[in-house]
Amino acid sequence: MKCNNLFLALGLFLFSHCAIAQWIGYPSMSTTRAGHTSTALEDGRLLVAGGWDYSINLSSAEVYDPISNAWTSVPSMDSEHYNSRAVRLDDGNVLIIAGFTGVFNTEACELFNPTDNVWESAGFLSQGRSYFTATKLNDGKVLVVGGYDGTNNLNSCEIYNAETNTWSAAASINTARSYHTANILPDGKVLIAGGFNPNAGFQLSSVEIYDPANDSWSAGSPMIIARDYHASTIMSDGRIMVSGGRYFNGSVNYAYNGIIDVEIYDPNTQQWQFDEPLPLGLSYHEMITLEDGNILAIAGVDSSNTSDITGFTTYASSTFLYDAVAGEWTENPLLQDSRYEFSVAALSNGTVLVTGGVDASVEAFNVSTGHVNLPGEKAASIYPNPANRLITLKSFDKQFLSSSLQLIDIYGKSNSISLTNYDAKTFVINTQGIASGVYSLRFQDVEGLWHAEKVVIAH
């Protein structure tokens, strides 16, 4: 795997995410969730709401606090919401939109106030739906497009006005669709790509672009590949990347093949072009653009081979990292659990948090360091720091593996170190021969978690 050299910023020592990078298990949610929403709050916490636990659909919600490294239940919503959508509004409140209750697709929308940890009604759509998209426009309003009402794919669209807490009809898209993607373009327009409509050829390649200035839709250049259950993300330069998805292979039982092809839409040319394909045909996966401009593709369904009539092959634990400069994908560390219908959000500290999908477990990956300490937990102390020759690493309550000790400089290079004395919780490290500077001392505890401490060496 490539190593991306990073830098000193905001007083934090950031080092390369190299081969030892890994997903770290975080405290689990209170219940199994799939098809739920996860939304990063302005205060650094994470709101998880709704979904289902493979028995019933859920109205419950909970909040993760990275300072206490714990989940706390908040009041439940008035309705169950599965395969709904969530949008954080300009005022910091979170809008939960529609979804499936377990009996019907609801029109109900709800608003979470993170200051008071309370819910209130956000009105009702004109019709219930799931598998739709919701996009916050530049003026703070929210555009809802298409979806499925339990019988038909929809072409209707609606707009939420946060100032009045009301919904109103927007112009309809030309082709009804569900399982599509939506991304906002640099000019404030919204690009809708692909999706599913059995009356229009099943998987769609068509693209429609919404202009909020005049509430109108226009046809965009179609994707090269028809797809649904694909993933999309806005690249750091404003282009749109679309990856994966599925395509029916024409067999009598409607089995499908996963798609490895990746396409990028350039708003300047208004055209799509192929980019390097995914190493694996994924659908039901997620993509997220990282702070450094690289892109992380996460899990979903491994449908790289023809599936049977059930529509699935294997839930995936694979993750892949796209180098935006080189234009290449590399294999990223595997998730600890295979996941489907999970949620992904980036916390304010750069940590990507994956929640649920199959179970209640939570995993994190810090794109700055490649691995993370559990938030709010300092594993060890280093003294003296700055050090002149010998430094002592002393654990608070964990046992460390002496073989795991690594001293990494700001260029990601590992320096050889020797131990003059150690036991399970204390290491005396000789830094003789190592140049003065700022380093990261990385070490692994017996539970398999990696930790990092900043070290200043001043001979």
C-alpha cells in the first residue's frame, strides 16, 4: 500500500498511513442497526437514527461522544425510519426524512436539536418514500428526489425550507428512479445519476441536472455504464466520482453482476470519462472524500461474480483507497466485520466512523495517522519529553508488545531503536544516533490496538 507523507498541523503530529494502518473497533451502539442514518454534529458528536435490527424497524436514536468515547441514548423519534435520509441543516439541527416504517413508506419528517437532544416534527412529504436522495442546496434548503413508495418508482421531487419548517413541491424529474445518487455541482446545481426503474430498462445510465434558480430539470450527459446501488462522492476539485453498482446480466432469474468500472463527471466539459476501476465489483458500498483529497471506498456487497436470484453474493469487508494525484486505487486494510446497509460519517478530528450494517459494531479509521487511540484515552506517558538519549514509555493500564515499537519521522520513515530495559508496561528506549526532531512513537497493546505518542528528541 502507498504511504502518503503528511505534515505538522494544529499542533498535532500527523504521520503516514502505511501498511500497519487498520480499522479500530470502537464501542458498539446500543442495538443492531442497518439502513440507518449517521450524521456528524457541529459539536463533534455523531447522531445515529432509525434503521432496523433485523426484527423490527427502529425509531430509536443515539449519540456518540468522542470525548467520553461512549454512546448515549436520546429520545426516540415519533416514527420508525428505515432507508431514510438525514441532512444537517445550516443551524446545526438534523433533518430525518421519510423512510420505511416496517408497514409503509412514511411521509413523516423529524428534526433533531442537538443542543437540547430533542426531536420535533419537520412536517410531511406529499408522499411516503424510501431509497430516494436528499441534498442540501446552497441556500440551505433541502431537495428530495425520486425514490420508491412501496409500489412504484417516483419522479416527484420536494423541497424543505428550514426557515419555515415546511415542504413544497419541486419540478419532477423526467425519469422515475430509486437507488440513484445525487451530488451538488460547483455552480449549485444538483446532478442525479443512474438508479433503478424496471419500466425504463432496469438499471439507468441517464443523468438529470436540477437548477434551483428556476426550479427546472435538464438532461445531462449519460454515464457510460448503467448502474444502481452505486456510490458517488464530490472530489476536491469539484468533479463527481461514481463507482461500482450492479447490472442485471440478462439471465432468466434476474441475477446481476457487480460493476468494477469507475467514472468521473467533469462539470467544465459536462462529460463522463472512465477512471481506474475498483479492484473488486462492489455495490451497496459507500465512498467518502478525505481531507487530503483521497477517496475511501468501503465494504458493501461483493458482487464481482454473478450472483443468484437472491441478488447477493458476499457481504464485503474490503476497503480501497484512491490516490487523487496518481489516479490509482490500492487495497486498504480490511474492516473487522463485513457490512451491508451500514453508515459512514467523518468526525471533526478526521476519523471516519463506520456504524452498523449486520450488527451493532462500530469501527474507525483515522486518515491522518492510519490508526487511532481510543478518543479520550491516553494510553501511556513519555518522559523526559523532549529527550536527550534515553526516553521511558510507561503504560497507564495496558500491556504493550515490545516488538511493535516504531519511531516514525515526519516523512514516514521508520528509525531503528533499541531497548535498554523493559517489562510489559515500561520501556526504556535508547535514541542514540537518531537525529533531533519531532517523531511519533507507535506501539501496539496486547489487545491488538495501536497507539501513538509524540516524541521530541533534542540531543
